[in-house]
Amino acid sequence: MATLLRKIGLIRLHNRDTEDPKHHHNHRGGGGQQSASLRGKGGAKSGGHKQQQQQQQQQHPPGGAGDASPGPGKGKGKRAAEPTPRDKPPQPAAGAAGAAGAGGPRERAAGARAGPGPAAAAVAAGGSLVPAARQQHCTQVRSRRLMKELQDIARLSDRFISVELVDESLFDWNVKLHQVDKDSVLWQDMKETNTEFILLNLTFPDNFPFSPPFMRVLSPRLENGYVLDGGAICMELLTPRGWSSAYTVEAVMRQFAASLVKGQGRICRKAGKSKKSFSRKEAEATFKSLVKTHEKYGWVTPPVSDG
């Protein structure tokens, strides 16, 4: 029995050793073919990827201007190459950009031949269109106001004052004051000297009624009554600080008549001096001086040293 078992074991060992070598070869060859097929697939993938990269390089050569894809050998996260300052087009200046935006080449050429327009010429000359329009508006306001003033004076029932235009100018008036307080010494002087009226001149500035007129006495020659050298009149409401656009010529003349009486104004009867007429230049100089003095001390009686 033991002998039989040993023979069976020997037979199995012999069969294993003497088994067909083709079976082992096919078994080993099957594994090699499988790994070869895997390697072939990987190589095909790698070859396809390389072929794709070559096609991209042919379409967009590396190093060319505007190539946004990274070239061979560059990292994945590498940003696209930006153009250098030399590659950027020069930016036009502000004035050139404005001129370029004004139209095409033909329009710009036509504009250059035509030259600057009126507005550009005014700016180039240092002027402006705004002051001209403002001056025109002020002239219209002044004219309308003075026309209304003339109409109101013509309708006065007491004939307190009358107006004559100087050289037909609406902005230069000679005003005749016909009445003052009949209980005053000035009224008595007027009766005794046969003076029918006190003549004054009013000139209206461009921005009237927002600035006061310049008012002075022409005749007769007066003393006191707040009438100064040259016929200048010392009244606060005739100054820029004391003036209001609500004042009318009639109201100003009534205030002047009251100040003459209050200041004890008299007609000058001194020999030689009474015939000397007032001058505008002297009146303007005197008025500027008194305004300066009152701005310093207020509208009170100034010191004698200041005149």
C-alpha cells in the first residue's frame, strides 16, 4: 500500500514536470500581451497628447506676439505674457484726443481751414460772452426802471420836482427842486433872490437801481444844508452802504429837501463867490472823501480835524 502511494506521488510529480511547455508559455505570454496592450494604450494616449501639443504650437508659435497659451516647458499656472511698454500704442494727449474726437480727417481739415469760431476767438482774446449778456440785462433793467420813474414824476400833483434829460440821455438827468419847507430860511432866500428852483444833476450807473445815482447841486451856490464843495451832498442814502433799490428819485429828492432845511442851508450871497459855479470833478472828489470819513467814524459828526 505504501509502495502504491509513493508511485502515485511520483507520477504526479512527473506529470507536473513533464507538462506541456506550450501551456506555460501561453500562460506567461498572456500576461505579457496584457501588459503590452496596457503599455500600448498609454503610449497611444501620450502620442495623441504630443500630437495635440504640436498642432497647437503650429497654430500659435511660442514667443509670438499675443500668444496667450503657455509654451513648452512653462508651468501650468504661468500667466499669459503681457505686452511690454514698447508694444503698447502711444496714448494721445488730452488736447489731441479732443481734436481727434471732433470728427474724421475731412472734418478736422475743414475745421482747421475755417479757423476758430466766435466763442473760441472771444476766449482767446481774454474776453467772455457772459459779461456782455449781463451788461445787456443790466441796461434793460435800468432803462425800464427810469422810464417808470419819469412817468411817476410826471403824474405828481404838487409839482414838487421836474426832470429834463441831458442831451436826450435817459441816464443823465437835470432835476429841478421847486419846493422846500416854506417856514425855512432857505425858502425866504429863494423868494428874495427870485430863485424859482434848486437845480441838481443825477447820473445813473450801469447797475442802477442796485447802486445809487451820483447826485450834486448845480445852482444856486448853497452854503451848509449838507451841501459841500463842488455841490457834493452828504447823505448816507446816496452811498453804496446806505442805498436801497427800493428808493425812488422822488423819495431821494424829498429827503434832500428835508436835509437842506435841517442843516440850515442858505443861498450864498457873498460877492464873487456866489457867481462861482460848482464843478463835477470837485464834487466827485469831495464825495469820495466824505464817504471815506464816514466809513471810518460812522454817520455822525466827524472831528473838525477831518473836515
